[in-house]
Amino acid sequence: MLNKKLREYYTKLPEELSEEAAEHGREIEYSWAVSDIIAAFHLTSCPSYLPISGFSINSKTIRKGECFIAIKGERFDGHDFLEEAFSNGAALCIVERPPECAVEGKSYVIVENTKLALIDLAIYARERTKAIVLGISGSVGKTTVRSWIAELLCAADGAGRHDASCGADSVVSTTHNYNGFIGLPLSMLPLSRGTDFGVFEIGIDSVGAMQKLAGLCKPNIAVLTKVAPAHVAGFPSLEALAEQKAQLFSGLREGGVAIIHEETCEDFPQVLRVAREYCSEGRVIPIGQSERATVRLEKVQEVRDGWQKRPALITAQVAGVRVQYRFNSTNRADIINSLIALTAALCALYARSQDIGSFVDLGCVMRNLWPEIAEPLTERLETLQLPIGRGDVSILQLCCKNAKAEADDVSIGPLSKPSKSEFCEGDTEHRSGACLDVREHSSTGSTYQKTDFEEFGKRSIGTATLIDSSYNANPASMMSALGDFCDSYASAPRRIVILGGMLELGDISDDEHAKIFRFIANSNIDRVYALGPAIKPFFDAFSDASPQKAAVYAESPEKMFQLLSNELITGDVILAKGSFSTNVHKVVSMLKQLFSH
């Protein structure tokens, strides 16, 4: 059961945190015996005699044999969906109150608080497993690093899978962004006695949250990526945010290892002090570019085909051992994150093969383990891709030429179909709009324009490159993305940015947005497309001060999509960046739909 402090804390969780639960329909395949349920809740018996194949808090996506946990939130109460859960195959329901009309032959466990019950299950899962557990947090790159660690562990371990459905001899990892008070315990439930590694992301938005979540996760290895202004609205200052992030190390088990982005150590010395409170000197591993870093990036050798980038050759010193690998990005932030992921995977593999207590420093890992696993790890590093929305690259197939259409504020009307002569194969300035009609986009619910090529065939006239960083944005990630974009594509025919606002910045929002637009004004970016009311005041000031820059504003993603899709020409490179709720991702989705291969 929960220790007293944890239980008191979770009892006081605000109801809105439960809204996170409504989005976390789990699709997991693992088994909990009836004896596990009894042990987790300290019961004398359990009404179900079947093993539980998984847990879900979504009655619509629950699968046969899973246990439904009825979470109560502000908008929804899981108790209202018990009948639906059972009709979709639930083997057991965990509830706070029995249903008014009990369904014959259906099993319930009644608890005082279902959120606490979820925590009890996660604590039991953590205690029963012998897995090496990694906890990952930070402001920039934590989701990317978490996914890369899991992929590297699978490559070295031969497990071959790294999602929450992994079973014995596997890697269990957070999926999507399930990193909060509901998502983290749900992600932990697949941990079993046969699990090799658990790789869990931890996100916080308030003071005190990290200490509780780290205490739940109890990592053997704690990884802190770059701390920067992001989601700072719930904290008194950026320094306070860094101090709270550093509490990740308070959850470390005995003999634990702390891996930290070197810039975080430099910007916030208190982070390093906290790490050293919980780890010996050799178990604190800074990663960066200076001579002080235990893992140091030495050289990035770019490879190009014309103005297009190819995988770069990376050279690094890892505890004095020279390591080389090819990597699909020349962005220094991405490369440092790849080194963080590599180091974390190495420490985890060593801890499992030896013993976490025998870990002295990274040097012993490199001497004893690196020669054995260098090949599979470097091969996997060469194929790592940025997660969708976090810098992944797509090629847009521009298909035909059409006169520009006037954009409406709300909807997009059908445009005229081009004649065959409008393909203009010899024209180097091919416009991309064509024969568009309005359809419903199933995944986003937004309107998008789909090209109808059935009558005369889809015929490519060239390509454009789209870099999708639309999942999130903060000042550090925005500046890094823009800087890398300007440098990497300096020779491209035309550089375009689609920008949404950076949200949850509190009092620093105005200054940080102004800095971004000042950078753009002095950069080689050719066209700026700004989306949504959050960014409009800064866009207006920018367009007034920088009349030499082509600048366009749109209120909605649908309008932005039409304006942009009718302007793209062969060779364009587009960077899309903004906080998720600014809906830049919807523009990206519509572009990919229209210009898919």
C-alpha cells in the first residue's frame, strides 16, 4: 500500500488531473494473476478467478480480459461506464462504489479511491520486478531521449520490442506522453518479474510533484535532459523549476546513477548539488561538449548531397573511449540527446549484467561492456529517428499547378480543376495547389483539402521538405530548431517557417516571443507563416519592423493550410514549430495528407 505521505498527497490531487486519464486508453498485453491483485490491495480474496491481461481507464478501448479502473474526473466519471466496460470484455472493475444495478456474473473490487488504487498497483508492480528502471525528465528532449533509450536497449538486448505491451524478457516503456499522475502509474503496470528494463518519462507542472512521482518510479538510473523555460507557469521562477526537476534524483534506489545534460549543470548549479546528495561522484555523469563532461561530443562531420543533408558522422569521447557512429541529424541538441540515450542504455545494460551496486563509474562500463555491444548499439544509433512532431522529416510530393485561391476565415471552398497543360513540367517554379475539395480529416477533426487526381492521374512535378516540430515548443527548443534550420538548409532555394505560440511561459512569455522574432528578422528565413491569436501581437510587431520579410498570418489551421499549400514550390524547405494546442500540428497533418507519396 502507499506510504502515508504518498497516500495523503494523492488523496489531495486536483480533479482536473483525472482528465489526463480520459486520454489514456491503454492497449497492453500482460498478465496479472488473481494473487497479484490480492497482494497489491492486501485483500483476503478476489472475486475474479481469471488472470488480468491488462488495465484500462477507457471503457471504449478496453479489451477482453482487462481490468477497468473507474477514475472520476471533472468531465467524466468512470463509474458511469461500467456497463460499457463489461460489454467490451472487462474481466474485473475497480470502483469506489458498487453499481446501482449489479450485472450478474461480473466482478468488482471496491476501494476507497480509485486513483489511489492505481498507485497501489503501480507500487506493487515496481516492487515485484527485478528490472533496471530508468526515470527520464527535463524540459527539452525527454520524450525523444526516452524513446531512444528503449530502442537502444532492445537492440542490445535482442528483445526487439519496447512498448507497453512487452512481456517477459523485455523493455517496458512509456508510450506517447503518459508521464503524469495518471500516465506514469499506468505505464508502470506492465512491469513483471520477467521484465528486463523499465524506461519511464516523468513530467511535472507544480511544486512537489517530482518528489512524489520519482518516489513512485524509484529509478535505478535517473536521466535529466536540458532544463529550460517550458511549462514554467506553475513555478515561481525558472530556478525553482530546475530545483524541482532535480528532485528526480531523490527517488533513486541505492547505488543509483545520475545522467545530466551538461548545460543544465552549468545553468543551474543546484541540480548538480542535489545529484551529488544521492549519488557518489563517479555515478554523476554530465554529458555535453566541454572538457568537464564525462561524455563529450568532439566532432560532427556533415555529409551533403547538394543542399540536402545525409547522416552525419559523430565522434565522441565516452569516459575516455573514442566512439563513432552515423546519425540522422546535425542538430547539436539532437546529437547530445543521442549521447545521453547511449550512456543511459550502457549503464542499464551493465547494471543488469553485473549489479547496480558494482557500478563505480562510466569507465568500468566502457572497459567491461562496450567491446561486446558496440556493434549493435552503433548500428541502432544510425537508424534512430526523431519521434513524430519532434523534428521528423517528410518529403512532400508537389503535384500540379493552380491559380492561387482566396482564403476564407472558416472554410475552404473547392478550387477549379487544372487542365493537363497546367502541369508545366519544364517550369521550375511549380505551384502546388490543385483541384481541391473539402473533406473531414478523421484523426484531427479539422477540414483539409484533398487532391482529386483520379480523372487525370497523380503526377509529381517536384518535392518540398517538411520538418515537423509541431508537438511542442519552448524558448530553448524553438531557438535550437530555428538555428539548426537556418544553418542546415542555408543553400536551399527557399526557407519557410510555420510558427505557433509558445504557451505556459508565464511572465516571460512576451520577452521570449520577441526574442524569437528578432532572430527570424536577422536570419535567412524567407517566409513566415504565423498561426493563431497567441502569436498575433508578436507577428504584428515583426511584420511592421521587418517589411523585407514575406509574412502571413492566419487565424485557423484550415486557413493557414490553404494559404501555404497554394504557395509551395519545388525545393521549398518548411519548418513547423509551436505548442501543441496552437494547432500547428493540424497544418502539418493536412499538408502530409495532400502531398503524400
